[in-house]
Amino acid sequence: MAKSIRVVAFVGPSGTGKSHRAQMVAKNNGIEYIIDDAILINGTKLVAGTSAKRANTKIESVKRALFSDEEQAKEMKAAIKSKKPKAILILGTSDGMVQKIAENLDLPEISEYIRIEDVSSKEEIALARSVRQAEGKHVIPVPTFEIKKDFSGYLLDPLQIFRWKGGRKATPYLAEKSIIRPTFSYLGNYTISDNVLRSIIEYVGRDIEGIYKIQKTKIENYPDGLIAYVDVTLEYGYNLPDIMKRFKEKAKKEIDKLTAMNVLDIQVIAKELHIPEIDEK
């Protein structure tokens, strides 16, 4: 690993708002790359890694955050080598944690330590702790669309905040983040049944003129999202490809909005055509 990389640490106890302020701290210190929660971030882009909060247990999450696994560390080191960053901001809950991350990734010795108390008031830190304890929410400093594929079935909300560099009169920049509730949430796990997804799809079908009936819906779940296969009966007299396209787009949008699950695809199959005149005879 290049020894010319400037490594800066951003340290604070868990739940005090480090990830919430990571982009601001990086920008104010001329740093383009951030390592937080086992992922490498450049600006608002996820460059490499998988969020540690995707782990099934808190112990596994900590191991991922430290890059204890050789294959995981190897992938991250390759990404850093490829991007050639001049500086990296490492987030951690203690000096020992950020030092261990730097060591496992063969990064140079940390040159500067920034504390959460340096950038947040006591009131802001207390509020961050309260939200973590009461709602089990975590912040990942990248936009929702960047992190979403790794959080199929988890709560996701976009958060957009204007930040200033160089005082209030300076031009603000938009820092978009994702609020997530990880698998090992203190509030417990939750599951969204396939029956719920089928109900959403059937409801959408009833709202699309030209769809006579939803015959059958099959849901296939994958680590990065779901695929739905929907058999439909269409009404005679409509532009069938257009009806199927509108139904697919609306169903995908509604599942995304109501469940925050990542929809990889919705396959709509026209199985029958309903012709009213024939039924009347």
C-alpha cells in the first residue's frame, strides 16, 4: 500500500453521530475517501465493501468493520490501490479500532485524530444517542440508491442535509445519507411475508384499466433483492404491451415505496384474454 496516503481518524463512541457527520468532516479536511462500516466511500459513491450492519449478529458486524477476514481485507486493499486516494478518513469507536483497521488494510500510521466532540455539541451527541437507543437507527453516509442493494428487506430512508464549508456565507453542499435498521437491531428482526407482496401486486392490478384479473403471483427471494412472476388475464380492446408495461412499473414502485425491498425485476406474463362478448353468450 502506498505510504503517501494521509490517514485521518474520526473517533467517537457508538451512536454519537459519527456517520452522520462523516462527509462534513471529510470535506472540511480535504479528504475525498471515507472508510466507515466496512465500506469505502468517495463523495456520495460507494466504491467497495459491504456494510457491516448487513451481518446477522453484532459480533460478526464488529469483525467485518475491523476487516478481520483476509478475503474482505484483500478486496478493500485492491480497491484502495486502484483508486490511489491522497487521503482517507477512517471512522471508529476508539483509537484502537481505527488503528486496527489501518493495520489490517496495510495503511500508513494515522497522522491525525478528530473527536466527535470536536464537531458536535453535547446536545447533538445526546440526541444521536437517544435516537440510536430508542429507534435502533444507524446512518450510512451514502445515498440510499448506493447502499440499497445490500439491504434488501431492511428499513431504508433517504436523508438530505445541507452542510456549509467555511461558514454560513459559503456555498452549501448536499450531503445525502441512508438511515437503516440493521439485522441485529435492538428492536428485533422483522420479516415481510410473500403474501404481503402478492397483496400489493393484486391491489395494483385492480387499479390498472385493462387488467381483468391477477391469476397467480410467484415471489423468488435472492440476497440482493426479489423477482416477482405475475400471471395476468388482460381485457380485450386495450394495447396489451402498454398495459403490461404500466402494471410492471407501478407494481415495482409500490413494493419499493411500501416495503423498502429491492425489486430486481417483475415478470408479467399474459396468460389469457378476457372477451366480454364471449362471456355474455
